[in-house]
Amino acid sequence: MGLFDFFKNTDNDTQKGLTLEDCIVKMFVSAGMEPYRDGNKFSVVVLGKHYTFIAFIVTISCMEGNELCVYVRFPETVRKDVASAVNYEVKRLGKEAVETLPEAQVRLLEKGDGYHIIVETVKKFEELSDSTPDEIQNLMNHSVDILDGKNFESLFSAIFGYKSYEEATKMPVEYTGGYRGNVKFKDGYRQNLDDAPNLSDSRFAGRLMACAMNIIAKKGNDEISEQATEAIQKSFDSYIQIAYDIANEEERDLIRKLRCLAKAKNKDDTDENDFVQGKMEGLVICNDNPWDLVYEEGKSNDIDMSEEEKLYRELCFSQYQGLPLVQNDLGEDMALVTQVIGRYWKPRYLMDKEARCAYEFMSIDEVLQIVTDEDIDWDSMKGLPQDAFDRAKAHSFHFPGHVYQYKNGVAEVEWQLNPDGMYYRDDDGFGMTDDEEINLYGAIDRKGKVVKKFTLKR
């Protein structure tokens, strides 16, 4: 006897003795669906709303105490070698799903040589009524929706190693005898592995950590930073997940690819030195093109690096250590790193992002490191007050100065030897003097070398 016939035979019964199985049967009949039944389990194929060629296998089970379980399986299987990468997307969607369907859990379930992405929704019905079948149908529909539409696109992209569903479906396909109209999609992870340099798993894991640190530093807030601090105590992947959840589509793709590279050789052991090296070089790479984390060979060790390269790396790393340093863009891939000295932001270093080198502009004692006595036009300073002259002789950059934007590899520098009287005024407006502002003007190249002497006239 079919399900529809069964329902017709019980339709005239009173609600007395109504069971959860009765409600499930009524729900399917009302929806015009006849599932496969095995005891207290009902299985049916549901077509996707946005992609009608996609079918989700849905199983509804009755458990003790009027507890219902809706089990939905994603149509594509996840290979074991990419499961750790795909799991970031699974967990991200799981967090979103809880907001609309608190009873739902999204997770990977190991099956044979791979994993299934499943949604498992469990709900207990305190009492059954005429509205229970509608509640069950809504529960089933919402469970399917978690894997449908845009979420289907993002999961599909994650499984096959692409930034987006559109990118994945543009790739050449092979026609086989398998599922989905005999279509086999090209594996983006395999292509990525072929193009990446031959670095150790630990080195790529370090680069992945750098990628996450970069995203958290740029996009996070105090709450995210606190979550990241707690996550790193739990596990490596917990920390990466914090960055993944706030990343954009392209950054998520990069994280997944790096995660696969960090497991490509299937080594269980971890090389701490390689990990640290990958993290350090990764923080430098992130300041330019983050995708070089995947494709660039990187420096082999510190011995191969010049002092300027080491300083650049340290400055890149410093922004993730909570140090009071800020990078200010000067154009042409140049930056000025400022530091708080005596309550004011002062220029400390020049960073050449193209050459990946850094140079000390001013010491912590506010002494210019780029200037020698030969770089100053002393004749132009005749007649200046002795205090201003002494400050120039001492190369003191104590008073407000300025490094202007680079143009054709050269930047003008304004060096203040004496401020105007307003500088000495207190918050109440008292203390102003009759001092006149005295500035020297020069120019430096990308390495901070003076290419135009400092002179009184601009």
C-alpha cells in the first residue's frame, strides 16, 4: 500500500492517538510527495529552488519522545585531501544557519574515502496538533535552504577549489559516466598544487597563519581580536576560522588553498622552524600581493637577507604585535612608519614595498639618520638664531616636520628647526611666544639618501 493510500485510509480518524509518524505522512501527502519509507525513516529527493538540476537527499526520522530529526545531504562528496579546507566554509555557514534555524547543525560526516556535508536538525514536539505537519514541512524546507542557493554556490566552490561558483563553472569539464549528467569539474586545488613552489607543509602552514593574522589585523575589532586570542589556545584551525569568517570571497579562497598546501605532503610531523619561517615571510608578502603566499618561493633564511630586508620584515611583523607603529602611505609603493614619541607621532622609518627594504629615518632620540653635515646648505642659514643653528648641527628632528609624497622616486622633506610661538601655547591659550617658524627643505630618494641639500629656501 502506497503512502497516499495509507493516508486516505487514516484521514477520517480522530486526532486521538495522533503520532509523529502520522504527522510526517500527512505532511508528505499535502506536499504531493511520496517518499521511500524504512520503518520510522522517510527519505525523499528534493530539488533545489535556485538550481533545479540539483537534488538534495532528505531523510526524516521519528525518535522517542516525539523528537524529529531532519537529515539533509549535500549532493557533492568532499575528498579527504581537501576536507580540512572545505570545513572552514562548512563551519561559516553553520554559524549563519543557527541565526535562522537554531536547531540545525552543519558538519562534515566521514563516509568511505570522503566526507558528506550534512545538515542535521533535531526538534522535540511537546504536543502534536493539526499544525504539526506544516511545522515539519517548514523544518524540512529550512534545512534544505541551508545548503541551497548562494550557500550551494559557496560550498561547491570550496569543494572544487575556486573563488566562486561562476569561476568554477567556467572551467573546462570532462564527461564521464558519473553523477550530474556525466560532468566532472576540473580540480582547482590540484592546479594550485602544480603551480605552487616545493615548500614544506609547515612552511605553508606558517604562511596560512600570516594570512589569517593579516586579515584579523586589518578587518577585526577588539571583539574579534579577543576571540582570536582564545581560539589560538584551542587549535590552529580555530584561529584560522576567526579570520575566515570575516574574510571576503577572494580571501576565503586563498585560505582554503593555503590549507590544502599545508597538508599536501600528508606529513603528521610539524617542523617548528619551517612554520616560523613561513609565518615571518608570509607577513612580509601580505603587505604586497597576498596571493604570492601561494606562488612565491620566498627567502630561504635570514642569512640571505640584507639588514634593510630584515628591518622591512620586522616592521611588517610589528603591526601584528600591538606595537605603537603606524604605516602612512607616501605613494609609489613607499610608506612612512611613525611611532609615538613624547605623546606625538614621529617619523621613524621609510619602507620601500617594491624592494621590500626599510631604512631608519629618525632614531628614537629624534635624531635624523638620513642626514650628514654635507647634506646641509650651511650658507643659507647665516643669520639664524643660535638655537636653530645648533639643532641643525645636532640633526635634531624634535619639532614637527613632514615627509611629502613621492614623485618620480623623490620626496620633499620639511625639517623644522624652530616652531612658531603657537607651539608653546597651553590648552588654556597661555604661554604663546613671539618665535618665528624656521624650516629647512630638502629631498630624499627611496632609500632615504639626500638628493637635494637641506636649505632655508624652498
